[in-house]
Amino acid sequence: MKSAVNLKKALDVRCIKFGNYIVNNMTTVRATAKKFGISKSTVHKDVSVRLKKLDFNLYEKVHKVLEKNKRERHIRGGIATRKKYKGV
């Protein structure tokens, strides 16, 4: 039973860590996943489902950053395409 409690605690710590990283660095889920060497779906689930139950204030801050990223992603896509074809 202790291992289940330790696992839950580790997941909670991970969720908080991801949330703080996203808010402090204004990063995307993809960049956060790359930084921590974990899948995007894991990061997304941690910050959108688990974090909401753990720390609602941090969840709201993360949600604002992710919404901002969502609104701007078409711009980043255009920049990436331009760089690709200009050879930069």
C-alpha cells in the first residue's frame, strides 16, 4: 500500500513541477514535454486534469498560458514554414 501512496505523491509533485515550468517560462506543452523527456499527452493530462484537482490557482495560470499558445500557434506555424523554405 505504501508504494501506491508514494506513486500518488510522485504524480502530484510532477504535476506541480510541470505547471510551474509552463507558467514561469511561458512554454507550450510540447516544449515542456521535451524539457522533461516525457510524452506530450502525459504533460497535457497532468496540467489539464490532475493539476485542476491539486492546485486550482496554478491550474488557472497554466490554462491561460495554454490558451494564449493555442491562439498564437498558427503564427508559429507560419514562421516555421518560412524558415523551412528560406533555409534558415
